[in-house]
Amino acid sequence: MLWSLLKILIFVAIVAGLTYGAGILMENAPGLRIAVADVEFQLGPLQAVIIAILLVVAVWVLLKVAGLLVAVLRFLNGDETAISRYFNRSRERRGFQALADGMLALASGEARLAMSNAAKAERYLRRPELTNLLSAQAAEMSGDTKRATEIYKKLVADDRTRFVGVRGLMKQKLAEGDTDTAMKLAEKAFALKPRHAETQDMLLQLQARAEDWKGARQTLNAKLRHGTLPRDVHKRRDAILALCEARDLMVDNEGPRARDLAIEANRLSPDLVPAAAMASRALVDQGKAKQAVKVLKRAWEVQPHPDLAAAFAEIEPTETPAERLARFEALTALKPEDPESRMLMAELCIAAEDFPAARNTLGDLVETDPTTRVLTLMAAIERGMGADDSVVRGYLAKALSAPRGPQWVCDSCGTVHETWTPVCSGCNAFDTLAWKRAPAPQVALPGAADMLPLLVGGSTGKPAS
């Protein structure tokens, strides 16, 4: 708009100037005299005006011709023109069409066609930041990892595609099993894009597998800071990492620091069983037995567990079986109907040689939840009460094929672990272990549990006659 106004003002000024000049010429009666060397030209006012107009037109035509010559020279020199723009648009259309065809071929699993279209797109577009990624993925699909590695390295060399290249190399190293190099590449990718959720998760998992607990805690804090992790999940996983660091420090004979980290882990996640057990032992070492009892009771209310019972027993290691039985009543009373509480009290009654009480404590678990531990306890109770050996052998035989009961099971792959660990040994997932019943085996011999007692000469309920 301002340029239009400026052009109007210039036009008005030119018209005003010409009018003024014409007025001066009209006032001069003799007209305009032009002398060139020895030749003189005498022009009247009207002739002078016509000559001036012709000169202006001539200058305008000369400028247009000069512009045309410049445009021709630029065209010959390769600069952008209307013709070149036409061909460029045509080339771009073909290039993007080839790129789209390559992506469709890649999604369809046609690696060779995808690579062919990627090469065509590069020839038309000359934009390696777009076509190299397609070529790398197509090479990986076809099994040409060497070609894929070369392309990813080219992507790393470009600032615009460095993150994509580093991420591609990281995944290749993971597929090869080179976790050390993969972790270094994950750290570079994280430095390039700290908000990238997948990179955060991968780096955290690799650090946990490498037992780099401090680095993992820093990554975890970054996930919280960038909003990719809920605060409650962050607290639990931070507790797990603090617990693992405490365990390592305990092995390195750094007891005070290890105890502080164990207590911090329990504070962050009071229901984490390993943290509660270790925090309880740390508090006992500090002479805070009452606080240790509170820690274990709080965890027992959420999830009764044998490790909590073992830590509770260590608070008073010198007590008699009867004293221990009386003290544990305060713990098991928090969840008296839980199978773990009933089995624990039955074990304590057996240790105190009160076999009828042990049998009453188990109740109907033998019928409703006949796990290996329940059947083993029943065998001990029958032995203590003087039952026939065939009855005891019958319970023990049935215990061989009975369910194990709750165990540490990976929620991701279902791998069963004897003890708790922060990283699953089956799928390397972090924080996926839960205390629950393992899934039943896929194939089992029908009636095997019922036949075993017969093979040893007795049943599980009555002495063999």
C-alpha cells in the first residue's frame, strides 16, 4: 500500500515538473535553441515538448531492452526464471511422488521398491534429509545393515538430521547386543532432544541394565521435569534406583550412606517391599527399632510378604519361639485373612510346637489354595501331630506339583524371579516385577497332582489303609 502511494506521488511530481517546464517554454517566444558543434537547431515551444516526450520514451525503451538482455543473460547463467521455476515445480512433484511411493512401499514391506523410490526421490529433490531416512529404513528391512549404517552416519553429519542418525545407530547397536555403545548413543540423543520420551525411556533402561543408578536417577528427574512421567510413578522408580544404589554401597562397605539411601527409598515408596525390608534393617542398625516396626507394618498393610516377615523377625533375633509368636500377632493382625498372614502364623506355631494351633490357623487353605508352601506346612503339622508316614508323604508328594503361590513375576514377559530385581532378566524391562501368582504352564499332565500321592502309597487326607 505504501509503495502504491509512493508511485502515485512520483507520477504527480513528474506531471507537475513537465507542466512547469512546458509553461516556461511557452513563455519563451523564440523557443528552444540547441547548438551541437557548428549546427544549431531552433525549436518552437511545441516542438521542444514533443522532443522531450520522445526522449523520455526512448530512455524507457532503452531501459526495457537492457532489462531483457539482463534477463536473457541470467537465464543462460542458470538463475531462476519463470521457465526454470516451471521445470523446478515439475521436478518437485515427481520427487515428492517418489518419496510418497517409497513410504508406502516401506509400510507394505517392499524393501527393494522402497529403495528404488528413495533413489528416484533423491535424484529429483536433492534433499538428503528426507530421502536418506527412507533409504536407511529400506536397507534395514532388506537386511543390508552396512548400507543402513552408512546412511545413518550421513544423517549424523547434518545438523538437521543428527538426532535421527544417532537414534538409528543406537537401535542398530541394540539389535547387535552392543549395549555399551548403545548407551553412549542414547546419551547423545538425549542431549540433542531431552524432551523425546522414547529416548528418555531407552536411556533409563540401558542405565539400569548397566547399574548406573546415579545416571538413571538424573534421567528419571529429566522425565519428570519435561512432563513425560507422572509424579507418583517417578517417586516409585526413584525409590527403586535409590534402593539399588544403597545395595551397591553396602557391598562397597559404605554402610552409613547405604542406610540413608535405603530409608530415603522407603520414604519415597512405603509399599515397595525390598525398600521396606532394607530400611527396617537400616533403622535397627541406627537403634530405631520402633520406627523399623512402623515401616514394616505400613508395608504389610499394602502387601504381606515373606521378606517383610524376615525383616520383622530380625528386629528381635534372640527371642524364643513363643515370644516371637506373640510379637508377630501385632503384624499379622493387620491382615489376618490374607494367606501370607495365615501361613506365617502357622510356621510360628510349628516352631513353638503348637501343632493344633498351626492347623487351625491354616484353616481351609489346603482345600481352597493348596500351594506348595501350604501343603508342606500340612506335612509338618501331620508329622508333629504323630500322623502316619504315608499321610506326610502324601502331602509332600502333592506339594511337588502344586502351584508355587505368589512370586516375583514380570508384568511384561511373565518371567518368574526367585528374588526381586529392578530389571527383568527375561526382557530387560525396568520396574516390571510384581508379587503375584505366575501364569499356569501351557502344557501339564492331566491328573498328575492326584496321582502322585498314590504313587508313594498314601492320600493327602487320610492314612492309607
